[in-house]
Amino acid sequence: VPFVDIGAENLVASVSVSEPVTYNAGGSRRVLAIDCGIKANIIRELVKRDCEVHLVPWDYDLSTTEYAYDGIFLSNGPGDPATVQATVDAIGALISGRTPKPIFGICMGNQLLGRAAG
């Protein structure tokens, strides 16, 4: 059996949503959640706190999003953060933008934020 290095594969692409999904439309706070393998309970907890959650794929073009949002959530996920450079680049552009929004991450999301910040 040949050895397969799953650390070199982009596992996030296999667990992320393929199309944007909105939860709790009309909530009092709007969160743009980048799905790197988000757990359903995270979405439930944000909705329970009256957040409108726009869940987008890991490689979503954030520079052209039509969603209005108050903050960005970077989810947890499997694998090596180095394999999701598109997300790191998008976060880096947001950090250095003219009107930055609050960004928070958990697990891999925090690692992606760190990579984007340098």
C-alpha cells in the first residue's frame, strides 16, 4: 500500500460548503463565517445570540462579497493551514484594508489569522 501524506492535501476543501448559506436572516449582528470545516454547534451558538450568519466557502472571494457584515469568523478545520493559502491571502487583504472589521478565529481559523498577519 503506497503511503499517502494527508498533511499535504487540502482537507479543508473537502469539508467546506460549496455555496454560501445564510442562517437567521435579519439577526441583530451579522457575522461572515469562513467555512474551513465549521462545527454545526458554532453556528447554533451564534444564531442563539441573534447573529445573522453568512457561511461562505474557504476560498470565497471576500473582496466582492455582497453580504453586509459586522465581523468575520474563521472556523476550525482539518489539516495543515499552509494548504489553504487562498484564505490566508483573503484575510491578509482584509487586515490591510481601509475599513477593517473585527476578525476572530478558533483553532485553524486562529492559525490562518496568524499566517495572514505575518
